[in-house]
Amino acid sequence: MSNNEELRVLFGTVQALTALQQHFSRVAPPHFAQSSQILGLRNGTLSIAMSNGALAAKLRQLAPEIVTKLQNRGCEISSIRVKVQVNYTPIKPKPVARLLTQTAQHQLLELSEHLGDTPLKHALEKLAQK
């Protein structure tokens, strides 16, 4: 890290906001976590941007419960302020690559052997190769 004090302060702020986003994602319902972004924390008030007005209204209703959950995780938060930012692009979760077990591959191949030369047979064989 640079000796520049401004960069250290900025880096600390980024780390704090990232940690708050992670805490919020763990305590909020999944559809809120995916459609929101932490904007900042000032005087105990957590500001959150929502990409949808209906979700923002629901989050306002759930705010006291979420504040309590965040406080239980050690966050110094006393209230939540929700802003609607329609142009905000929600963060999409990264797809998780899933691998078939050897048993699943074997069973797919076995099933495909009982089929004639059909698109289903080719699809099963292709799936078993992944």
C-alpha cells in the first residue's frame, strides 16, 4: 500500500463498504441482496440503492429486522435508508460450474444405449461427457 494517506483512507472505506455488502447479502433475503448495492454508512445510517421500487418498499418494511441482524453481526448500524436507482445494474451472481459424478455419467450413458439414434440419445451422451 502507498504511503499516501488519502489512498489509505479510500482503501479503508472500500474495505468497509465491501464488508457491509457481504453482511447485508447474508442477512437479507436473496432477491434483495441481488438487487441492491450498499452506498455508504454515515452516523449509523446505512444507505442502500435498490434497482426496483417495489423491492425498495418491501426493504423499508423489513429494515428494522435487517438492522437487528446486522447489529448481531457486529455492524454499528441504527437505521437503513433506501434509495431507488432505476439505472442501477444489479450484481449477478457468478454461475457455479457443476460436475457430474461418475455414477451419474455412467447412468446417462447406460440410458442412452437403450435409445435409438435420436436427438435425445445424442443429448444424453453429450451431457455425460461434461
